[in-house]
Amino acid sequence: MTLRVLLADDQALLRGTFRLLIDSEPDMEVVAEAGTGREAVDLALAHPVDVVLMDIRMPDLDGLAATRMITSDERLAGVRILILTTFEVDEFVAQALHAGASGFLGKGVTPADLLTAIRVIAAGEALLSPAATKSLIARYLAQPTASLQRTPERLEALTPREREVLTLVAAGLSNDDIAERLFISRFTVKTHINRTMAKLAVRDRAQLVVIAYETGLVRSGS
């Protein structure tokens, strides 16, 4: 299976660099390039796409709005979005994940890590850079001015074990780590995660992390 990638960045040189890297892989291809958020949405609808590499700061329509439009469109239910940003300065990462992005990377990422990230995001298996993601989400969801609603009742449909697994997912643990921690099989962990995503109506693990924080199941510093 060939992973189809859409590049969304207003810097043509950067898009060209990413294209050369991605097209060099036998299991990947760049199907389109967008210089604005609006173009990214239009091209995602016009081409079969598995992963969108999305810059946040773009003209016309920024990456946050474009992410929200793509992830809320039922026609694009299978599309995963990987945000390209800078951890230390970008205050919009938590908002991007809440809008439906599956993960994020810094633009200084190594070629090998970027390629791995695309494959991971496409598979929906794990959140990228879990420790950094946890730190950022905790930081911004903990702010009183955060626009995210805390709704603990959203978790009422989960079993105690599913809540336990969700807590560990939010802590950045992999399936193997969770299996070892709970003395269960990796397959059982995956089953719990899939059931939790279905009950909470989310797309992937990134959204589980956001829900764990916004409902108060996991708190900053925990």
C-alpha cells in the first residue's frame, strides 16, 4: 500500500524538500502541494489522501482552521493530519490536536523521523513525541483561558479498565508499555483502546490524550 501525502506549507522550498524525501520512499508519494490552508482543504477533497503535513501559519486560511475543516468533513474521515511546528514557541499545538490533528513534529525533525511519523500517523497507532505532546497539552489545557470544555461525564461509558488504559495513553505510554504495566497482552491493550475510541467517537490516540486532559482524568503535573 502506498501512503498518499498532501503537503501544506506556504514555503515552496520547504515543500520541495519534503517532496523529494517522501517520493524517494517506495511506500509513499506526494499527491499534491498546497500553499494556503484553503488550498489544503480543496486538494484534500480533490485527491485521495492518507496524511496531510500541515503548517499552522499560512495565508488565506491558517492550519488550525484547515485542520478543523478537514477533520469535520465526513468525506475525509480517513485523512490524518500531522502538524509541523516548533515545540517551544507554538501555542497552538493543543488547539490543533483538539481540532483533530493526529500529532505534530518540529520543522527541524530528521528525515528518518519525519518518514516514521508519516507511517505512524497513517496507521493511527501512536501519538508522535508522546512526552512532548503530554507536556504541551498539560500546559495549555491547564490554563484558565483555555477554550476547551471540561466534561467528565463524557467518560461515563468507559469501564474502569478502559479509563485506566486511557490514563496511560495520555501519559505517553506505548501499547507494549501499557501491556507490561497492566500485565495484559498487547492485543488486549489495543482492544481496550479501540473500544475507548469508539465510545468517545474519536479518530485516534491523539484525541484520546486531549480528552483525558480536558475531562480532568489526567491533570497537569500528574
